[in-house]
Amino acid sequence: MKNLIKIFSIFLLLSCEKLIDVELPNNQIDTKAVFQDLQTANSALAALYAGIRTNSPIAGADLEAALSIYTDDLDEYSLSTTPSKELYLNQQIDTNSTIYNNWANAYKQIYAANAILEGVASSTGIAPSDKKWLQGEALLIRTIMFFYLNQLYGDIPYPETTDYNINQTLSKTASEKVLQKMEEDLEKVITMLSDNYRNAERIYPNKMVAILFLAKIHMAKQQWLKAEINLKTIIQSPLYQIETNLNKVFDKSGKHIIWQLKPSNNTSLRQATTYYFANAKPTLYALSPNLINAFSANDLRLLNWIAPVSSSGITYYRLQKYKNRDNTNSNEYSVVIRLEEVYLLLAETLTQQSKLQEAEPYLNAIRQRASLTAVSNLTKEAMIDAILLESRREFFCEMGHRFLDLKRMGKLNTLLVAKPNWKDFHVLWPIPQKEILLNGNLKPQNPGY
């Protein structure tokens, strides 16, 4: 993590250059200047959001694509041996640059969040009411970054300060302890944020985002009742309702959207451009036949979110959830969380508690919206399989859902059917070699690497 310390100060100085009059050393932040009042503190928070939008585990099409080829939702068509190809073939090693970049970018945002937490806490020019939401959002972003790091790498460092002397030799925290610390942080966030969004477009997270991630932590710990209570809190909120028109699911104005990221001006979404190909064989990604075969012919998602492309007598399938590839895109933002996820997670938590009849309506709401028949009277095992399948058809190539769902349900080894190189230890990625060379306390390497 030694190489992460300079990032936030440089980013802040670029974002707030008019607000800081003195030249600073490259590895320091003048917190008195940056956090002197609400305006400057809000600029620092805006810089954090810009960072997670472009370089983080929730930046559209980055980790999404990596985990989609790592599992079985996407096929990869590049001709050379690339980091992406290694993931697709499940032959990644600890020098893989995609694995390194995911780690490094997450810790950049964690450092930025810690700088905001420290700066706001020590500021004398920010009102206590404003300190509350500033720190709440920064702590929430930090926790979300830790969540993805923990799911991908297991035991991880858990820096809670910007102090270089501490961070450069930080040891790994055991995965169980990471979950506990995230739970504690999210409980704090819930007291700091409100239900109301501070922007009508829902581009900044509210309390419900924290509640959802807390439910995910509870599910990772198999605390099903706690997760159920949290998920029902979201579903019962008047802020949200299911979007019944599948062509509007990725429209920024939907009431089913819990949190989304606004692209920078005059920039098309990477989700709309990364997966696009037409009139020719794909050169990068196409949806896997394994995924296509998971859909019934009458499934409206197959018809609305997937496009067949024929070339030389072969049909490939293109992802087209996001449809606006124009640089002047004004109607689609990058959706991080939507209500349909809450429905399926709640169905899962209820099923795990053998509350099958109560779980059915939440699963069926997603099925019937896609023009599928409702399920009923399934066994517990069949219900879990039905939820997993529905989540795949609903969230393919979104936010790593396929990997996270399989991992949580203990079913990652089912990938062996479609991915012959899959091994038991692929449940985790290796800790990047660069980081271990900088900090020997990150040893041992994850098993298998």
C-alpha cells in the first residue's frame, strides 16, 4: 500500500487547486485548507466520487467485466495473452495487472475516504450537522471498497488512517474480523445519513445504501434474520418501486434505483461501449452460450437486454442493457444498486430460514415482470437454485453479482461445468505481488498462488 499514499493529495490538489494557495509536499494534504468550510470539504467529497466513478470496484464495466469472464457470463475474444484472457481461462497469477489495479484502485479510494474522515473531524469551520453527513458518506464509501476487497481477496489490510508510518507495514486482518469491522462501520453510517437523497437523481448514497450493505454483511455471516429485517426496511420505503418496463430499468429517473453514479460531462457510459460490437465477430466480449441457454425463449430480458449478432454463419450475443452510446448521453447513469436486488436477496434470506411461502412473492415479482410463470411449492434447495438462476438472468454483467452470489451460496465450484480450469482456491484472487514486495506483512499469499 506504500504506493497509494500520494494519490489522494494529487487528486485533491487538481480538483481544488483554486482553494489551496500553498504548494504542498507530494505525500501530504493541507487539511486546514481543504476542510476549512463546507464548500471545500464538499469539493474533497466530490473528488472521492469522481474517483469511485472512474477507478474503483464499482466503476462501470471494469470489475463487472472481469468477474463476468472469470465466471460464466461472458466469453473473451482477444487474440493475445492478456490479463483479461488469464482471468477468462482461470489461469491468473499474482502479477496479473487487472487483479493489481482492482486492489490498488480500491485502496486509493479508501485513503481518500480516510482523509475526508480525518479532515472533517478536525475542522472548526464545518457545522456539526454537515460533519455528520460528510463523514457518513465517506465512511460508507470506504466500507463498500472494503466489502469488494474482502470478497475478492479474503484477509486484507484494514487501514483506518492516512498515517503513512502505520499503513506501510499494516498486516492483514482476518476475513471474519473484516466483516465485523464493516458491520460496526455501517451501523455508524446508518445513524449519520438520512433516508432522503441530497440529490434528486440519487447519485449520492443515502441511509438505504448502508442498510443494504449491512444486510450483505449479515448474509455473508449467515445471519439471515438480521438480513431479513434490513432488507424489509428498504422494500417498505415509499422511495422505491419496481420498474415494470424492462426498457426503462437503466433509465436514470427510475424509482427502483437505490444508487447510481453520474458520468462526467460529454462521456458515454463504459457499460454501453465496452460490450458493443455489430456485423462482425466480437473482438473483446460476448455473452456466453452458457448464459444464453439459461433464458427461456419468452423471457423479456432475453428480448430487451440481449442482441444477436451474426457473422460468417455464427450467432454471437451482445449485452445491451445500457443502450445510449452517445457522448451527450443524458438519460442513463451507471446503476450500482437497484430494488430488484433487494427482492432477490430477501427471497434468499427467507428461504434460508425455511420461510418458503413468504419468499415466493419476492422471487415471483422478478419472474413475472420478465413474463415468466410464478413458482410455488418448491423445496428449500430448489428455491435456492431458482433464486440463483433468477439473479443470474436479472443481473448478468452487473457489479459482479454472479461471482458474489455463487460465493455466498457456496456454489462457486458449479463453474466447473462451463470453466474446466476452475479450482477450489479460485474463490479468492491472489494478493498482488507488487504489494507483498512493498510490505512483507501481507504474507502469506492466498492458497494456490
